[in-house]
Amino acid sequence: MKVYKALIVFCVAGSFVSPLKAKAGETTIKLSLSDAITMARQNNSSIKASRSRIDQAEARVVQTRQVSLPKVTLSETFMVTNDPGAALVFKLQQKSLLNSDFDAPKMTNPNVINDFNTSLQVMQPVFNADAAIGSTIATTAKKAEEHMAVRTEDTIRFQVSKVYYGLILARKNIEAVEQSIKTMQGHSNEAAKAFSAGLMTKSDKLSTEVRLSELQEQKLMLRDAIKDATDALKVMLHLDSSVVIVPTGDLLVDGVVAGSENNVVPENRADLKALETSRQIAGYQADMARASRLPRVNAFLQTNLHSDNIFSGGSSWALGMNVQWNIFDGLSSVGRIQEAKAQEREAMYNLENARSSSIAEVDKSLRSMRTAKARITVAQKSIEESKVSLDYIGSQYKTGMAMTFELLMREQAHTYAKMRLNQAKYDFCVAKSELAYYQGN
């Protein structure tokens, strides 16, 4: 029973498995690992979302161009009034003032007057230090989003690789279970014949059937896991639910595992570059808070057209310069500077932590690869030895020279060894993908 439980752990834990035979209406596609990664880059929703964040950052960069470009405002205002002061001013602006309009009774009780005011205003920034730094922040933030988009692609590539290798592992495990089922069916038939001839007890006959039922149960569990993993892969590749995926790759173990001296994490890894960029942004935010204490200078030009009938009458213009200096803002800028400095320290600590964690992850991946290679050698030897032992006991069992429990123990050991080999190869491939992921390759 302990061996049986171990078999289930190796079959299910860490493994994603391949699809079953296609049903009517289903489409089967064969995918290599490179095909799956390419499809994920094109279709994966997380990757598309990261690219959308780059577009958002670019839009914010465009918005910051207001620091150097003019603002042009066109407005139209219509008023009707009999206010004495307003009536006099409107006539002046409309250039329709007459001497008779200065008659005291008429000035005191003027007629109702209409005024159409067409105004064009141009505001040109001349000096705005904090807005200029804000433009730099927006440009740097866009670079951070670009780095994170690259890392998102790396993450999806690793996840797809892990699931893909899991599909291959499960297919190999199912092959091992089906071979064991075929073997045990033969032995079960032999046991039935021996029981009918009175050469075997009912208990021994039933034990072969119990083992056969255990293998059938493992196969059912693996088939369910196949469907679950295939669905997960279809989500990552953005495929229709009716598609059946068949992996064409294999669990390849090649190359020499690098030593611990190769555990250096490159500084140009996308997520580390993004964290470094975040630290720069925090520094710019502190500069921006300091710059907000400086005066702002804006030039303006305004033209007005006043008339009692739209687009006619008197026109005027004004050209000027506005200087605004916020001398005391209630310590708001001081607080923003303190906050930006704290954010810069946080970004620096996050970067240091990411570097340290990455080195640990690279070391872990290297250890896993070395251990998996050693496990592969042991498992291959176990398969050879268990096969010889199983064949020998199987022939002895047919002649009545071996007990049923001996046969079951040898069969379980042989199946277990094959699954150990599959699992070790899977672990090697996943560790290799992890190493590439943490090294930014």
C-alpha cells in the first residue's frame, strides 16, 4: 500500500498531462514546445495586457508635452443685459459708443443690449521646472513598463514550458500504467486458471485483481489530470475549448550542468531593470517636489471680438506674462520630498532583495538539475534490475514456483522505477527552464 501511495504521488504531483483521444467536433493540434511558446506570445492575455500598459505609458508621455506646447482655447459667450455699467462697457468693446449714449437719463436707464464675445486665448509655458521633471518621469515610467512586458513574456514562456513538459510526463506515465495493466491482466488470467485447477487460493487470486483495479484507478486519475492540464494550457495559449493539444516534444536531458560559479544573475534581466527604473523614478519625484517651490512663468495672448450680432463689431487683443510663485504651501512640498525619498529607499531595498533572491533561485535550479541527473542514472539502473527480477518471478509464477505477493512486489517496483525515471527527466527539464528564467536568458 505504501508503494501504491508513492505511485499516486509521482503520477499526480507536479505533472500536467496530455489530452485523450479527440471526440466528435474536437480539433486536434500537434505542438512542439517552440510552437506553444510562439502561440503564447501572440495570443496570451497577460502578454497583451502588458503591451497595453506600455501604450498607456506612452499616452502619459504625450500628455506631458503640455510643458512646452501652447494651450489654445476658443470660446463664445452671449449675454443680454440692461445693467448701466455693463451696457456702457459692451458698447465700448463693440466700438459702437455714440455721444448720445452719455446722456444721463439714457445712461441711467439704458436699453437692453446684446453682446456676443468671441475669445481666443493662447497660453505658452515659459518656465515650469516641476512639469519638465514630470515629463522625464513619464518617459522613464514607460521604460519600466517595457521591461515588465519583457519579463511577463519570460514568465509566460516558463509557465508554458512547465505545463508542456508536464503533458509529456503524464503521457509517459500513462504508457507505464497501461503496460503494467497489460502485464497484470495476463497474470490475472493465469491466476484464474490456477484457482480453477485448485492450485491457488482465492486470496491469491483476488490479490491480482486488486492490483489490477489499483492500476485502473491510477489511469483514471491521470486521464482527469490530462484534461485539467490541457485546459490550463489552452487558457495560456488562448485556444478554443474544443481544441485537443498533443505535444510532439520529449523530456530531453542533454548538456553538462554548470557549476555553482555560474550562479551570477545578469543586471540586464528585465525585472531587475524595471526595479532599477522604479528607483530612478522615485529620485525624479523628489526632484519634482523640490522644483515645485520655484516660480512658474507663462506667456499669454488673448483676442476678443464683441458685437451685438455674432462675428461683427469691435476687436481687441492683449499680450502678457504671468509669474506665479507658491512661496508657502503649508509644508506640502516638504512632505512630498520626504515621501519620494522613502519611496526611493523602498525601491532600492526591493532591487537588492530581488538580486539576492535571484541568486538563490539560480543556485536552487542548478542543484535541481544536478540532482535530477543523478536520479536519472539511478532510475535507469532500477528499471533494468526490476525488469530482470519481474521477468524471472513472472516465469516462476506461471509454473507455481513463486508466490503471488512476490509477483505483485516486483511489478510494483518495476512500474515505480519507470515513473521515477519519467519524473526525474521532467524535473531536469523544468529546472533547466527555471535556470534560464532566473538568469534572464
